[in-house]
Amino acid sequence: MKELIDAYNNTNFTISNPSFNIHIGAVNPELNELLATSNATTWACITAYNSYSKPLSKDENSERHEQLKLKVKGYTFFEGAELVRMRIGSQKLVYLLKVSQIRSPLRSVNILNKMLL
């Protein structure tokens, strides 16, 4: 478990446009500005890559990412990636803003899980 926590703490989460990095536990003025200009107070970082930690092929991951983008089309979202410094490789991510607009935290988690499946 410690290895997994260390991996997350040593990850660069990037947003592509506008371009900036997010680090766990660090204040991020760029993210705060993006939330303010988008009139959002909540956000989530989700990926369709390697669901349930089962490695998939590059083509499979790319296809799942495209499907995820279609599923979040009605929401405010930005594309990005995660770069884990402890291993080689990266995953494409979707940063979904205004997660609270989905009505409740539990409902948000259920909808996000359905988006990834």
C-alpha cells in the first residue's frame, strides 16, 4: 500500500490546455484560476486506461479514452495525462469540472464509474 501512495505522491498530473501540472498536496494557482473562470468548486480526475489496474494494449486504452471523452461531452472537462516518476509510461486523463452538478457525491461516484465502464 505504501508503494501505491508513494506513486501517487510522485505523480505529475498535467492538464493540456491550459497547460499546467497538478501535484498532490500542493496549492495550485493555475487550477484555482481554472476553477474560478469555469465557475466550478469541484473537480475529478478520471481515466479509462487500464481499468481495475489490469494492463490493456495501447490501442485498447486509446479507444477507451475516446469513448470516455464522448461520455463526458455534456460536462466541462479538459484533457491531460499523468506521468508517474516511479515507472515508465503515462495515462491519458480527463479532468472533469463541476462534479457537484451531478447532484450528490455518491451519485457522482456512481456516474463516474459508469462512464469508465
